[in-house]
Amino acid sequence: MTLTRISPRRLVALALTMTAVLAGSGCGAFDMPTARPCTWLTGVSDDAGSAREQTVVLVDRSSSTRPDKATASTARVPDWAATLLAAPGLALPELEGGLLSVAGFDGTRATVDWQVDRVSVTPAKGNETLKEDRRDARRGCLEKRLRQLSAAEPSADRTDVLGALAAAADQLAPGGRRRIVMATDGLANTGCADLRSAGFDGVPEIEAMVRRCRTAGELPDLKGAEVSLVGIGRTARGQAPSSPQTAWLTSLWTRLCQASGAARCKVAATARSHAAGQRTGAGKKAGRAEPEVTFPAVSERPAGRVTTLTLPGSVLFATDSAELSAAARSTLDDVARRVRELHPLSVAVFGHTDSRGTEQHGRQLSLARAKAVRSALVQRRIAVASVRGYSDDRPSCTPEYRDGVPDYAAMACNRRVEVAVTVRR
């Protein structure tokens, strides 16, 4: 076998060429590109103030977003990593040339955990094929980091969405385009936006919460930032909100975002999901238990020969509307099934409202809602003997005002439709 002798001059030229190729790929001269593909997430920019764009990504890791032992392995739960990677503004080409910060959050502003801290995302180099390959690799690194944050155990037993947004605002330097993208179910249970006693129905309650947060000084300063919240209402455990309740939650966070001075607020309930048994971090602790935010739901009360099924207005209707929501169908299916199980002698439907508005409007709305439920039951082959609208004549929760301040949970309790089923002794 004949060996070809390479001159020292050619060896030097070859070494210089390899160095140039590796430098152009974004790797050090002695770093193999596949050896440490995610090191770009660990750097810190030396000049954060001069970035053309800044993006902050926040992942809700509180216990309501995480399956527990009672969650079936086949149940669909939020997939925050997939949801964020599909969000506008988080495609790799859009991040290039700017700074990126990524953190998980739960109960306080102080526990926001910056796993990626103002990293400079340099533009991918090479031909189009190489650029695409390098962006795919970076995307894989970012997805891995997001899944790690989603699986991490909460450090607090609360959820403070406004606190996390305030921490994000602190992370952004003035100037340039500034973006905040957050994946959260929106179920805050601390501070001015505590939803544990919310009625989840009505604009006045939203405006009252905005005023309370402004007075308490808990609104973050988001002036000039573009803010996106995704996954609102998408819980992993406990009772899920109805369609009208989710719409109310979306309106609430949109209004709080606007009140914080953001240049743009985009709030959506959409989220990617996966089976609970396939989640990253399966088998780990579900995290610290936190006070649960509950939603008004259908209840049953037997009294003598009459069993009353109570349907909260926020489960069936949008605010001040008598048109059944699309999601009300399954609820009414369950109600009709329960009525049949009781073997009724007769069925009556009664509508109720709270004390706001005129008496005439209350009677019209309560009667229209009762008629809507009656029609739905008739369609399900349930005979309804009578229907009536009571307005606020028969409140279920009192008082609606405490020292002149509205109790919105009590008002929501009074906005209801009752299905009274008379049975044999």
C-alpha cells in the first residue's frame, strides 16, 4: 500500500480550514457540534440593553397544572412545552438576533426561576439546509428545557400569575421589541387576583378585581410589552371550567393585562395536551398542595318528594344571555339522565337572577333562561309541566352586598336555573 506524504504547509492549511468551518457553525474549535448541542441556553449576553428584541417565556408549574394520583393515565392534561413552542413569536427565526429568558413560576414573584437568563440567540449560519438543521437542534434544546420546567416540583403552595408577570417585566431591559409569553391555567389563588371566591360570571366582577389590584399596587408594569397568555382554564386536576366560565377567565386576564399598560394583550384558552401517563416527569411528586379554585357546578338537593337540580348560570349561559352555550350540551345530557333515574311524576323549571338591574329585566332574563332549559330537556324526552322566572325573589345565597361592597360569589350563586323533580313516596 502506498502512503501519500502530506507536506507541513498543507497540514497547516487543513487545520485552518477546519477551524473556520467549526467557527462558522457556532461551535468552538475543539467542540464537536453533537457533543454539547444545548450550551447556547446557558450563556448570558454582555450587552442586554442593545438587543433588538427581548423575549421572556414563563411556565406555570403550580399543582393545578400537574396530574396527581387521582388523574387517570389516559386523561388529557396540558402540554406546556408543545403549547409554547407553537405560540406566535417563539419560532427560532423570530428569536434570532435577540435575547431569550425562560423561567418556571408558582406562588410568588420571588420564586420565579430563571433557567435561561438573557441568552443571546445568534442567527443560524450556513446554507438553508444547515440553518434548518441547526434551528431544529436548538428547538429540541428549548423543548427539553421547557419540559424540565413543567415537571419541576413547585416551590410554593400558591399560584401568583401577576407576580410572575411582574418578574418578567423586571427581566426586560428598556427599548426594542419586548415580548412575554406565558403558559398558565390562570387560576391565581393569592393576592388581589385570588379566584377562590369568584363567581366567574359578569363584567362588573372583572372591573372590581382590576380596581382592587390597582389599589393594592399589584398590577405589574408591562408598559410597551407584547403579552401572550395561553392555556387559560386548562387544568390538569379537579373540576374543569365550563365554556362560559373559561370565557370569563379569558376576559379577566385580558383586562388585567390591559390595565398593566401592555402594548398588546393576547389571551387564549387554547393549549396542546397529552395523556397524563405519558407526561415528562411521570412518577414524580405532584407538588405541594395549594388552595383549590373551584367553579360553580350542578348540585342536587332532595327535600321530601322533591329533588332539585341546581344549574349555575355560568355553567350554561354567557353573561346576561339566555342562549345556551355550546358546552352546555353535555351538562344538560347529565341532567336529563338524572331526571330519568328519579322516575319523576312531574318536572318544573325555575329561573333566578341576582338583584342587579331592573325587576323587569330580571324577570325577562330568568324566564328566558328557564325556557331555554325546558326546551333542552324536552329535546331529551323529558316532559316539563311548568316553567317560571322568579328574578331575584328567591335568593339562594345572601347577602349580595356586605357593607355596601358586592359579593360576586353570592350573586353568581343566585343566578341559576332549578329543575324541580317531584317523585313518588
